[in-house]
Amino acid sequence: MGSFLRKQPSYLFILLILHLVAHEARTLSSDGEALLAFKKAVTNSDGVFLNWHEQDADPCNWKGVGCDSHSKRVINLNLAYHRLVGPIPPEIGRVNQLQTLSLQGNSLYGSLPPELGNCTKLQQLYLQGNYLSGYIPSEFGDMVEVEALDLSSNTLSGSIPHSLDKLSKLTSFNVSMNFLTGEIPSSGSLVNFNETSFVGNLGLCGKQINSACKDALPSPSNAPQSPSDDVFNKKNGKNSTRLVISAVATVGALLLVALMCFWGCFLYKNFGKKDIRGFRVELCGGSSVVMFHGDLPYSSKDILKKLETMDEENIIGAGGFGTVYKLAMDDGNVFALKRIVKTNEGLDRFFDRELEILGSVKHRYLVNLRGYCNSPSSKLLIYDYLQGGSLDEVLHGKLLSLFVVPLVGSISWLVVFKSTHYQGCEQSIYQNDKLSMPLLKVSDNFVLLKFF
């Protein structure tokens, strides 16, 4: 008995060691903890995170995650087009063995985390098609192995940092359709890219886009000019004139819209009119309705009354930002209604402006945006409903007529046709698109306009 008691402490010590070893074996790796921080920062509706468990030893079997077979470190993270909504947390920089990061086609917002610069082995970074804002971090210049960098179709602002000059292996670069300003670095790897990498940023200038910066030194006045210089200067002058005219027209249109809204509120307040088409009508419950075209036989009250009857039976699709319903009026007319839940400041920033632009255009080759309802909890877009399925089916499956495809079901792109009798309208949309709406040219026949 005494011998057993003397040996008991050693048994307890061995059991304690075994327990610690087993606990250590079950502890999630640092890469896994960083990915769980990413999961916590965003919301998702398609179940991509269902097998991301804290109890796992490593994240190598998680959906969208790829690991090195020997070290078990995460080297690939592919969560593209998974309806992710939220910011990219700084913890992503702790996954510092990443070689490919694909987060494109989601609804991510907020700033780009400078901590991504810690991923010095990153070779492909795809963040296009989100709502990311703020500056491009100078720390991105530390990703010296990167070959492909795509930040297009976001809401980034500020200048392109000169630190990107260090990315000597860069072969694919795209920052188009943002709000970037200033001079494009004219040295290093960025000098190899043309205007397609920068299109849609009205504030950019530089050699790559054939746009001289305002602070550039003028050439001597007595320097001889060749005929080609004269042609270039005349063309530049015409472009400048067109730009000024476009800017004045845009400002004038915005002032006109503001005046119309003010006048509509004045009429409603003082005369109690219930049906004022084309103006914003403030309704009970904090909701408001905007109707763009005056050819609909419905009042705002009629539309809101019908909206209150919508339920799950009317759903015809779902997208990254909300659900699409089939709205049938009492007289048999049918519309497509997209309900967008308010989730971030980035969406609210552009909502009214983009809808005013699209609502002002009416063309037989462009599906009509009839109006929208703005309530405290969500935004409702009202379109013409056209039979034929979704654009996704056309791009990836059933090849239907492009005349009946746009904005049915859950879609992310408007189809804008280009033709001789449409040049004026298409040009107007494209100029406004440079302000906020990314445009993807698919062929000489049509382009795709990114919208929500």
C-alpha cells in the first residue's frame, strides 16, 4: 500500500503530460484561428462556412481552403462569389504563407487591411467586384511575389502608392472602376500597363492613360510643333471641352433632381396630393417612393399597398444583397422587385445617385427601372418584368434571347446594347458609369453594367 502511494504522484504526472499533449493536438493552428476571425467578421448566406469548425486541428479540409501537404500551412483561400458581406479583418495578414487569395464577386466593404502586406508569398490577389473603400495601402508593395493584382470595381479612393513599383513580377494589374486620383507611377512595373487597367477613374492622370497631369511642366513656348502635335492638341482641346460640357450637364441634372424633390415635397405638404409622379413622396413608417417615368397608372400609395402583400411565394431569385420578387398589380401588369437589405454605408452612399442615373434613361434595349422605395430597413427596386429566366442562365447555361433577359431573377449585371441609333444614350450611361458603376465590355455588340 505504501509503495502504491509513493508511486501515485508519478502516475498523476504522466497523466497530466498525456492530457496536455492531447489538448495541444486538438488546438487549432494559427492559420485556422485567423480564418475563424475572417468568418466572424462577415456574414454569409450560402453555407460556405458550414464545415469551418474550431475543434479541428487545422483548416485544410475547410471549404475554400488549400494547404501545403507537408507544413499544413494555408496557401490558398478561394471564397469568390459566395455572398460574403462585411469587412476584411486585419487577421487575414496572419495567414502569411498565402499564395492565392480570391475574394472577388462578394459584397465586402470597408478598407483594405494593410496587414495583407505581411503575406509576402502572395502571388494572386483578387478583390474585384466588392464595395471596398479607402486607400490602397502602401504595404501592398511588400508583396514582392505577386503576379496578379485585381482591385477593380470597388470604391477605392486616393492615389496609387509608389510602393507598387517594387512589384517586379506583376503581369496582371487592374484598378479600373474606382475613385482613384493623382498621377499613376511612371516607373517600375506599372509602366507596362495600358489604360484598360485604369479606366473609370476620372481623377487619374499619367502616361499609361495618355492624360497629362496638371502639375506637369509645360513645354517651352518657342519649341517647334510638328503637324502631329497640332492634331494631338486639337483632339485634347475637344476632349477637354466635352469633359466640361459633361460635368456641367451632370451638375445641372443633379440640381434639377434636387429642385424636383423639393417642389414635390412642397406640393405634397401644402396641397395633400396623393399621386405626384416623378417626385419623392414621403409616406408613413419612414418609407419613401420615387417613380422615374410618368406612364404608369399607379400612385405611390397603390404600389406601397401592393408591396405589403409580398411574401415568400413571390420570390423568383436571390442575390448577394437581397431577394427578387414577382410583383403583380391588380390590373395584371407584372414587375420585378428587388429587395435590398441595408447592410453597410458603402451601399447607402451610391444607392440614390446610381438610381437617379439609371432612372433617367429609357430605351428599348435597356430594361426600364420604374422606380424604387426607400424604407428604414430595406430598399426596393422596381423593374419591368420580362419572361425568359436570368442572365446567369444565359452566361452559363440556357442561351436565350438577350432582349428578354435583363433583370429577371437574381442578376448582377445590366445588358447595355451598342448600336448606331443608341450611341447618344450609351455614351451618357458610360460617362456616368465612370463615376460609380463598373462597365465590362464583352464584345462590340454589348457591354455589361455592374449594379448591386
